[in-house]
Amino acid sequence: ESTMNRFRNLPIRRKFTVAVLFTCSSVLVLALAALFVFQSIAIKTAFIRDLSSLGGIVAHDSVAAAAFNDREAAVQTLSGLKDRPEIEGACLVLDNGKHVVQSDGGGKHDALLEESLDHGHICIGDQILFASPVVLDGKRLGTLYLRADFRPTRTSLLNLYASVIAVVLIASMLLALVLASRFQTFITAPILHLAEVVHGVGRKGNYSLRAAKTGSDEVGILTDAFNEMLGQIQHRDAALECSRSELENRVAERTEELAAFVSMLNATLDSTADGIVAVSLCGKVVCYNAKFALLWGIPQDMLATRDCKEIMPFVVSQVRDSEQFIRGVEEFYRGRGTEAFDVIELKDDRTFERYIQPQRIGSESVGMVANFRDITERKRAEAELEKAYRQLLETSRQAGMAEIATNVLHNVGNVLNSVNVSAGIVVESVKQSRVSGLTRVVALLAEHEADLGEFITHDARGRHVPAHLAQLSDHLITDQKAIVGELESLRQNVEHIKEIVAMQQSYARVGGVKEMTNIVHLVEDSLRINKGAFSRHQVEVVREFEEVPPMNVEKHKILQILVNLLRNAKHACQDFDSPGRRLTVRVANYGRGVKISVIDNGIGISADNLTRIFNHGFTTRKDGHGFGLHSGALAAREMEGSLSAHSDGPGLGATFTLELPCITKDYTYAN
């Protein structure tokens, strides 16, 4: 790393020369090293090739000696190898192993034989062992072994190559140095000239200077770009100088405007109904308005310190829940810019809304702005409004129950009409009874009590008494059956009245209490309450009930809604005055709740009226008061459900749907 730093700090001329020399030397060293390695391999290959040729010649000359077992001839043949200094030893071994002839080397033939080489050569370090068969007419007579030392030959030749390589390397480096020194001027001179111009512009700030272009290469392109940049800078410098004077004038104007804006801002802050204070992250009060000091009653000398450590305890002492107040500030500082809102109750029964908003410069939070608003009067108004709303709901509930009671009384009245009819029939039947004829017969028989047998047998009137009694008995039995039938009808009507009254009492008794309720049974109860009206106006009731789960609801509210919907559906069918009046009540599951639909084929609802059908006081009937559907919608909303209406238009019927969420826990049973 230090070497690279020193290289970076060299002048460009030396840097160029060093780069050229380093590149050339690296290439030459790599090339000469490769050549040297190649020559080393080539020398050894040539040496082995010469040894093989020599071994083949000597083996050929040893054929006669091996064929005739002529030891002297073999010795004479091997003695010719003394002129080759690289040959350390040679021996001729016959195949029978009996005749061994060796040359100089003293005992080395044993090592030669131990190698068990049959043909070719092997290398053991710098020692090369060569074996060549001695063959006559295709028959192998023995083996010639030669042992050669490659080291002297390699050393002499490699020293020669190293000397040549060193001379070539030195000469190449000198030539590269001369050429680099000559040619580097063409590259470095324009760059140095450009550097001098840059220094002149930097020292003197004279942007009118220009660099001379010496060619169209990259340096020439750089020179043109640099001259163009100088021209642009010169133009911008002139424009900047002009803009500087304009900026100074604008700063003066903006300062005056800013002073006016600050004055207006302070006036605005003081005129607002909220108490506003801005606090930095270090706990200093940046600014505040008069309303803030007035709301909290902070003394001016304390505000003058602008230190939150003194102001905060005074403010906290007025708050009922001081931990909540402090926690809101601490959470803001921990969140670094998170908005917060809470309601603060003071010990003097006042109530403030506190809204904390971060104060930012760019994307960085530098503090917070806290708004305090006195909502004491609003809270009181909301409490009164809530009270009035609950009174309205109670009135709505009572009106709904009164409407149910009215409907119950109306149905009771219908049943009482039937009771009166049945009672009149019984009275008329009793008046027309033939019991008086029986009285006359009894008086006649009593008159002839002494001669009763004679009277019945011989008297004309007595003979008609049995027939008259039989006829009278038949008439009395017929009258009895008629009276019993009417009395049974009278009993059923009275039981119906008792059932309606008991149902009304049960629902009135559980007002405001939730209990697990079978919705289908509740729908059946509402149908029974309106049973008389449906029968009198010939409205067919169709039931489409699915199996739905029990629900934890206030039964009287649902009954109030259903009775009102069924009565409205009956009026819709009655007012349409068409045959086949039909009302369908459908109970079905939907999502996680239950849906109850009342569908009629009556007069229908126009599109304009659909948007107002649940408004308080709106009704389309002459004798209606416009309260039933409105109270029903309020009751459905109290149960977290909804009441909706749909109609395709006048004459096409209407559908009212009550949707209730399915709640199956946290319930109580009414007594």
C-alpha cells in the first residue's frame, strides 16, 4: 500500500516511465522465463534422445560378443564409452545371467540390475538409466544397460542460456527507457499544460484563460471540454455577480416581509381560541400565545424563563391524572415525532383537549407544538345531548311498545267480536229452546199422577205423550250440540285472548335484558299477534325459515320491529286491493349473523320515498304517524344491526330486511 501511495505521488512523467518499464520488464521476464523452462526441458529431451541412440549403437555392436559369449569382445565394445564423460557406467547382461560384462564404475552394475528395467529409460534425479535389448535374428540374447549423469550437461547449457537472457533483458530495458523518455513527451506535455492553466485559474480566478489544444485525442477532447467549462463558468460568474446584488436587495425586502409576517403570526396566535406552545427537543419553550398562559394560569415571570423544568410542574399540579399527562409527553419524545391526542381533566372540573404535533425542519424533528383547547362547555352540551338522546330512545321504545300494545288490543278486539258472536248465538239458542214443551208435558203427567196408566192408555192426549217426548229429546240433543260447539269456539277465543295478553306481558317484562332467544319462535310470536288482522283481510302468510343459531338479544326490541313490519305489510296488501294478497316471512343465515325479511306483494314504494322511509315523522298513510320505522331503525342500530328497505316501484311490493349480528355469549336470562 505504501508503494502504491508513493507511485501515485510521482510526477506524471516518472509515473509514465515507471509504468512502461514495469510493463516491459514484466512481459520480458515472463517470456524469457518461459523460454528458459522450455530450453531446460528441450536439453533433457535431447540428452535422452542422444543416450538412446548411443545405447542402440552399442547394443548392436555387442551382438557378436553376446552370441559367442566373448567377454573380451564385450569389454572392448564397452570400453569405447570412456570418451563420453556423461556415461558413468555400462554393463552387458546375458539372458542366462551367467556372463556379465561391465565397464568402469566399479560395482554399479548391481544397482543397474536392481532396477529390473527391460527396455527404455527411467530418471532417478539427475541419473538416467537406459536399457536396450541385444537381439540377433529376432532372438533376444541379453540386455545392455547404460547409466548417465545429466547434471554436467544441464549446468553448462543453462548457464549459457542465462547469460544470453540477462543480456537480452538489460538491452530491452535500456531500449524501453529510451523510447519511453522520447514518447512520453507527446502524452504528458498537453496534460502538464492543462494543469498549469488549471492552477492559473485557481490562483488568480481568471476564467478568461484557455488551454492550447495539441491534438484530437482524448487529451484534446478534455482540453475542449475544459475550455468550454471555463467559458460557462465565466458566463455564470458574471451572472452570479449580477444576481448577488439582486439577492441583497431581495434579502432586505424579505426581512421586512418576514418581520411583518412574524408580527401577523403572533397576532394570529394570540387571537386563536386554543392555547399553543412550541417546545424544542432540549426542553426550551420556543414560543407560546397568550391563550396558553391564560388557560393554565402560568405567571409571566415563569414563562419568561422558557424552561420546561420550571413550567411543567406548575402545569402538572393542576391535572387530575398527572401520570397520563407526563406519559403523553414522554411517548412523543420516545417516538421522535409521533402525533398524539388525548383528553385532560383538570382538578377544577375543566376539560382540555391536547393535540401534540411534531415540529420539523426538512425531515428531522426538532421539537413539538402542543395545542390545548377548553372543551368543558362542549362536554356539558354532549352530556345533555346524550341524556336527551337516551330519553328519545326511551320514548321511542315506549312508543314502540305502545304500538305493540295497540296492535295487541286491536287483535284482542277482533277476538272479542268473535266471542260476542258466539255468545249471541248461545243466548239465541237458549231462547229458542223447546224446554217449555217439556214443562207442559211434566205438568200434564203431574195432573194425572193418580191414573197415569189409564191416562196414557185411553186418553187421546196421553197417547201422544211418548211420541212428543221422543221428538222433544231429539230437538234438545240438537240444541245441545249447537250450544256446545259455540261454547267451544267461545273457549278457544278466550284462550287466544289470554295467549295474546300473556305474550304481551312476557315481552314487556324483559325490556332492556338480553337473553338467548330462538329467532324462529320470536317471528312466530309476532305472526300470532297479527294473526287476526291477516285472517280478516285475507292475507296469506308464507313461512320460509332456515335453521339459525340462538342469539343473545333483547326480545322486546326485535318484537317491536317485527310487529311494526308485519302490520305495515298487511296495510300495503290491504291498500293495493288486489286478489292473492301474500306476505312472506323469511329467516336465513348470512355471514356471521341472521337476516329476517318481510316481503309483501302490496302497493310498493317509490324511489323518492325509499330514501326517506326511515326518517322521523315520514309516512305515506293518512292515519300514520311516521314513528314506527324510525324507532325500528334506531332499535336495530342499538343491537349493532341494521334495518333496510327495497322496492322495485309502486305496485311491485316491498321487502324490509332486519340484519342482526350473531352474539352467543355474555347473556343473562330474564326471570
